[in-house]
Amino acid sequence: MATKFGCKKSVKVEAGPFQLHYGQSGTNELLLLGEGNWNILSRMTGEGTDVYLDGRPFIHFDRSPDGSLTNLQMHLMDAHGKQTISLVDKDVDGQWDFKFDEIAGKNFVWKDGRWIQR
């Protein structure tokens, strides 16, 4: 499967209901996880990693020089594939820092246990 995305080699591993396809080509890596009707595709490019859910952007994160994660972003879409909300966790501490409401055109920051419009 990974060869369809430009990787020279592809390895398929089955673990119960999961199928994991892994491919590597130079510094780019690709993972494809399929379970039922859901397909998750992860592609590493440079210092960042993009994760796609059924072909649509879902999560992006960067790696610091020390290998730790930073700048985690999650994009939520409606049934028509239109991006509705984006959440950002800058320091990847498990707490979202920013929320962007694409439909309302508003930005929020997490402060004192609630979302406050910026």
C-alpha cells in the first residue's frame, strides 16, 4: 500500500482487526492504518508530521531539535469536508491553547478554565 504513495518498499502487518502499512523513502515516512471504514494516513515531512483521516487533514505536529513534540494542531470538519474548528496545543501539554472557529471567523484562547475570544 505504501508504494502507492511513492515509497520504494512497503510492509504490511496485521494485528487483530488492524492493518498497518509502513513505508520509508529517504527521510519521508508513511504509515497507513485501516480499521473498518476509517483510514488514517500519517506522513512525516521535514520536522513536521501530518495525519489525515479518510483523506482529509486532521492532525499536524512539529518536532523540536531534541525530538519532543510541539505545535500540535487538530482540524475538525463537517460532513461536507469543510473545516469548522481548529485547535492548537503549542507546547503539547495536553491542554488546547487556541481555538479557531472557521465558521464564525472567531479566535479564542484558553484562560482560567474557559475559552475567551481574542
